Amino acid sequence: MLIFTLQILFFSAAAVQILFWLFVFSRLAFKRIEKKAPPSVFDAVKRTFPPVSIIICARNEALNLTENLPLILNQNYPNFEVIVVNDASTDDTPSVLKAFSEQNQHLRVVHLTEKKQQVKKVHWQKV
């Protein structure tokens, strides 16, 4: 009789545990998972590579820009921009920059028309 009672207790405890695990895991198994759109390659590239800005100051530098600007613009880094500041050039610099900016989307050109007065040097005195 004792063995029969122990068997009933064992099987009832096992049944309770099985029902508990079925209840818990069935809720997890059939839970809806939100589907997110996969990130695009462009987003992954922007996250991987931080943006870089290259600033070039140019005054009457048409020859140097013609030689060196293609080397800077034709690089493998995906997230960059080149900003060229034309400081009131009197040579072919504006036309060279216009030709390059029409060919390359990474190039930004800023034209300064007036030459600013130079700042006077200030000599600091010790007190």
C-alpha cells in the first residue's frame, strides 16, 4: 500500500511539472517575434565608417589641384567629403574646381571673392 501511495505521489508530481513546463514553453514557442526590415548596405557602411571631411585651402593653385585632387577624390573610403576653399584666385582655379565638382559628388567648393585684411600681430606682455 505504501508503494502504491508513493507511485501516485510521484506520477502526480511529474504530471504537475510536465503541465507547468508545457504551459511556460508553449507561450515562448508561439510568441510573435517582431520582424524588422534588414538594414541596408548603405546604413551598415555609414555605421562602420565614420564621416571624414578633407578641407583644402587654395589660392592660385590650378596646377596643384589638377595633379592632386584626383588622388584625393579616387579613394576607397565610402563616407567622405572634400571641401575646397577658393581664396579669390586669379588663375584657372575656379574653372578647374567647377570641372571636378561636376564629375564628383564628394567635392564641395566654397568661393571667397574678397581678400580679407590681415590681422595685425599682437604682442602679449607679461604682467
